[in-house]
Amino acid sequence: MGGCAGRRLSDSEGEEANPAVRPPPQDRQGTHWKNAVGFWFLGLCNNFSYVVMLSAAHDILSHQRAPGNQSHVDPDPTPTSHNSSSRFDCNSVSTAAVLLADILPTLVIKLLAPLGLHLLPYSPRVLTSGVCAAGSFILVAFSHSVGISLCGVVLASISSGLGEVTFLSLTAFYPSYFLLLTSPGPQDPGGEGEADTAARQPLINSEAPEWKPGSSSHLSLQERWTVFKGLLCYIVPLVLVYFAEYFINQGLFELLFFRNTFLSHAQQYRWYQMLYQAGVFASRSSLRCCHIRHTWALALLQCLNLAFLLVDVWLSFLPSIYLVFLIILYEGFLGGAAYVNTFHNIALETSSEHREFAMATTCISDTLGISLSGLLALPLHDFLCQLS
């Protein structure tokens, strides 16, 4: 692939269709939009179980069993610290424990994916992802203990990780998904040819091709290593973005507790998670409006967010929870923008021969950053909760 600032490499010349048999422009545009909507729903459904488990992390760790063998979490508990000597209202275990259960299986899947996952057809991958997602909700809903609930979280992680690497790899066969989101221009030579090709293989109402000329299944180890080195300028910033934001989410959210508000601790935590996900959702859907090429700037801003909120946890200088709400919404904007712009830039700068491998490889970035943040958030939680 080309460098981070290099021109887009395209292999679409050999795939140009005969002008006489091209579909009408209006039909092609309709097919492109169907593809985009299809991938949008796939991403929405794939992230659902993962996000729900993280948003419920505080409740999962506060899980109680009420009489009558029914699961119960007090919706408005009186804030009482588990550690009476601490100025924080801490659970005995950090919510980073739920994060690790929700991310480590995904990390394993993404580490192994570039080595051989392409040999498994897309259909059984999607089926496995769906079954695991359903199983995760059933297990958590009917669990009697935190341990059983964490097993359900692991199933959600398997579903999300397998689905993410599958759907991102699948976009290599539908270049119009990314090309549709930004207006074609001089920087995007060959885009029309690829869009024509994608119009002949719509995502909806058809089977995805298991292999085609340009698939990365035949790449040698040397070629894969060369492509990987070229991806580092995107992988490293994305790792930093996700490390910073999930260190905030699972390491600091629980400690950003305001006693001078009508919201209980659990409710504050849910609002933090909801606002973060709202910011991510909005920015991941905004590529057509705003395209950011230098994703390292987003990594820098996210690290500044982390430093600011870490100082606030230590000194408690923010006077209102609503200021924290705004910062968390902004944090979500940065995280979503970093993700979608990273993969959009890779889609534009890789050849069709390397694109499937590049997508599958780069998607390990967010998972690696999240895993590192979870590992560091656990000891931080214990340290801060011991402060008097």
C-alpha cells in the first residue's frame, strides 16, 4: 500500500466494464446506497451486545439476588462506599474487569484473523457471531452470580470481534460503501470504475463472493509484512485513541462520582456511557460531512482528554456533572472520528489486492488499545479507592 500521505493505489483498470453493458447511473446510485445502508445496519447490530455489556458494567459488578430467585439491581441505591476509608464510591472490583472480559476474546480473534480466518466463508462467520450475541444476553439475563455474567460478556466479545473483522474485510468487495460516503474528486482516481464493479455485486439480496481476483488469500508472508509496515501510521494513532478513551471509560467513569446531584452513582455511570456512545455514533456516521486525513491529531486530543479527567479525579475541581457530560460527549466524537477516518483512508490508499488483508489487520488497533487500558485501569482503581 502507499504511505499515509501517498496517493491512492487502484487496480480497478482491469475491472472496467464494457460501457455498453453498464447499469444505468440511477440504478448504480441506488445500489450504492443499499450497500451503505446494509453495512450501517451490520455495524449497528454487531456492536450492540458489546456496548450493552460495557454500559451495564457497574450493574453487573453490583449484581444481587433477590428473594424468589429473580435478578435484581437496585435502580436508585443509596451511595455507600465499599471502602469506608475512600473518598470514592468504589465497587470491590473495577469495571475494567468487565472491559477485559469484553475485549480479550476479541483481541485473540483479531490476532489470529490475518493468519487464516479468510479460509472460512463469510456465512458461517456471521451465523456464529449472531448465535454468540444471543447467547450473551440470555446468560447475563438469567445469571445468578457475577462470574456467570462475565461468561456472558465473553460471548458478547466473541460475537463483536468475529463480526467486526468479518464485516470490515467484506467491505473490500464493496468499494462503493466508502466511496459513496465522500464526494469523488481528483484525489480519488479510478473510483468510478470500482463503483461500477460494486454495482454489479450488491450487498443486499446476494451472496458475498468468497474469492475474486484481488482477494488477499494468496498473499505471501513477505507481502503481508510489507503491507503491515505501511499500515503502522494508521494503527499507532488508533491504538492511542482507544487506549485513552477506554482508560477514561472503564478506569475513570466509576470514580467521576458527584454527590451533589439527583442521579445515583449507577445512574451517573449509565449516563456517561450513553453520552460516550452517542458521540461515537454521531461521528462514525459523519464521514460524508467531515473527512480527517491526519488521524494522529485525534490521538493527541484524546490523550489530552485523559490527562484532564485524570487530574479531575485526583483533585475534584470540576464543579458540575454537566461539564463532565460535555467532555464525555466530545470524547465520543473523537473516538468515532478516529475509527471511521482510519478505515476510510486505508480503503482509499490500498490496492484491491491488499485491501481485505489491510482491513482485517488494522481492526486489531482498537482492540489492542482497549486491552492495554483495561490492564492499567485495574491497579489504578485499587490505588485511588484506597485514598482517604
